Amino acid sequence: MRFAQHELIFKALVALDETAELSRIAPVQPTAGLRFILAWLYAQSRDENRSVYDEFWAAVQNEMEHAYSEEEARYLRTSQAQTALGGISRKAGIEMTVEVQTAMMLARMPKNERIKFMNTPSFQFSQKKRAGSFHRRQSVSKCI
């Protein structure tokens, strides 16, 4: 089974979202995988400006030595990484809506936790409420 391009883009964004979340704990060590994901998403964007990719790369590794506390350093690192991730996703043609962020969160969950979460009354209510007022450009639900 082959993946469609938008499904691969979504999966790459999920990996970056996971990296941004890991940076909440401590600076992330650079890996070949992270380097590849950023390069691949940049290649998909057809945009010459790569600053947002560089910003993500720098943000997740930043020690934040100028921060007043470790808590502030974690907050600043994660905030900068999430901001850059939003720019990367826009360049990839996916707007970081609540639906996309929810799909990304679900994609990162183990399958048994995802099924349990999707069966909660609050999640089902939120999906019914949005269904009438939101039209997706691309179906991200197929990606998880």
C-alpha cells in the first residue's frame, strides 16, 4: 500500500510535533532522522526560504542559557519549536487548525489509548459539533 503525498507530509509533521514535545523536557540532540524530515518537508514546500526549518532545528536544541529558570527554558524552547512547526505546516499546505492538532495528538498515541480517547463522550461531542461547520481541505483522519 502506497501513501499519498499529503499522508506522508502529515506523518512528517507528527514526527516534528513529537520532537517539539520532547524539547519540553530537555534540548533535543540532533539526529539524522530529524535532519531528513526537515529537509524532506523543505523539498515538498517549493519555497526558497528555509528560515522556518532552521528556526525549528535551532529551537529544539537550544539550551536557553539566558532563561531565569529551567521551567522558563522549557517553556521558551517548546514555544519557539511550536511556532516554527506552525510555519512549516503552512509551507506544506496544512493549516494548524484544532482538527489537525487533534489528529496529530491522536497519531502519536498508541492504538489502544487512541481508541479509548476517541470513545470518550467529550471527544465524540466535539467531533459532532465540528462536523456541521468545518470542511477539510484534506482528510487528515485517514492519516492516523
